[in-house]
Amino acid sequence: MIPLLLVPVAWMPTRAAERTVTVTTAPSPNNARTTTDTADDCAGRRYGARCLPPPRCARDELDLDGLCVPTGAAMEEDRSASLETNAHVDRAGRRVVYEHLPRRPELPADYDRYVYPVEPWGGHTVTSGYDLDRRDEAQRRGQTLRAVGHGGVDLPQERGAPVRVVSLRGEVGEPEVVFAGELFGNTVVLRHVVREGAALQTYLALHGHLQSIATEAVKGVTVRPGATIGFVGDSGALGVVHLHYEVRLVRQGVDPMRVEPAQSLVGQEVSVPCDPRNVLPFR
Ligand SMILES: [Zn+2]
């Protein structure tokens, strides 16, 4: 129910076809979630002010919530190329080109396989899925929508239901509140740091259309998985009570804590939409 802020970018080729991977089980995380640090304890694993936990998987493996998936040179190459370009024609007839991260083909397509910030409601998890990877005509649009395409998922729930912090797969440490206020209605944006193979990626998770924001959700605060950050509502989507949950990959070199105004967090120069199935934990 929200507009995407999109700017034109250069055209890029699309990714390679599906592949098969085998998985092994990771050993239990050792000393995971450690956030205190001293120079000596960090053993070279430092991200900003944080001391990172030891990796659970080998350097050439992808940590999928404890499953170590071999990546190999081919996937290393794919990871850097996995940012795809798509386009649509907006209601004013303009062709809008954007980059985004489609679902990794090795991950389940079924939305019910994943954990979300709200409980399933009436047997449903997702009522409107990610569609930026579809061809233009198949992307969501409607008379009342100002924008084309949907870069997140819409989760049905009752008004006032708690919205809880979800720890992403491969997350390092705990997420931080980047923004709490008016964006897509009342919105809380969290910053997640995720280990992908040998690399660390920063994602934003947007929780939109909240009835209200929890008093604990303040910019700069670290929030624990399971903590309540707000309550489901229809702010900015009058009459349609649901949670809009959107995950965005932050571009390299951008510190989202310093981005002002908040609307710029969802600008293509700061972050690009990502299929949330790439990072949500499995049920
Ligand atoms: Zn939505």
C-alpha cells in the first residue's frame, strides 16, 4: 500500500538460471550475540563498534540460519551480480527503472515457510507478495495506488496486534532502530547486519502502517528478537489494517543512521528493495 521511490539507473543483464546446492548443518553458534568488545577479544572480527561472533560456516559457505550452503566461485560471482534491474511504466506513462534483489532461486517460494513480525492470521501469512521481479503488467497497480509494484509483503492481522522484531538469517548481533515516525504511516525501520559468506551486508526492515509505535522503539536503540516495536494498524492505508513489511539492501558505503530525511532511506541511492524471503528465518 505504499509508493516506491525510484530513480532511473543503467540497464543491467538479468541473472543466471536456477541451480542445485547441497547443505550441511552448522555447528552451534559459539558465543553468538556478543556485543561487548575490546581490541584483544575481537580477533579481527569487528564491524563498526561491534565485536562479531565467530562464523558458523566456512569462508566459502553461506550461513542460512545454521545451514551451511556451499557457495563456490560460481555463487561468489552470482552474489555480486544478484542485484537485478527491472522496470515498469507508472500511471503517468513514465518508464521507471530500478535495481532490486529478487528471491534466491534455491530458497522456497512458499511464503508460509517463513517467520514474520506478526503471527499468521486466519490461516494467512502474506496477502500481497513481493512483485518487483515480475514483468511490468504483473506488478501490482490499482486505481487507488499512486505507485506501481510492491517491494514488500502485506501481513494480515488484527488492529493492535504486536509487531515483533524478527532476527534475520545469518544476523550478526541485534538490530538497531534507524527510524521511528511517519514514513509509510507510522513506521519503524530497523537496521540488520547479516553475514553472507565472507561478506557482511546491511539491510533495512520497514514495518509500516502501524497504529502506534512502542515507546521503546527510539532511533539508535538496539532491540532484541521478539521485542515489540509497535502495533498493527492502518495509518497511511486508511481502512486496510495490515503490516507492510519491506526489506531493503543498503548500498555499500552508506550509513543509514546518518540518512536524512527519513524518506531518503527508501531512495535507490541509499537502498534497494529485496525479496524478504532471502533473509527471513524459516518456520
Ligand atoms: Zn504493502
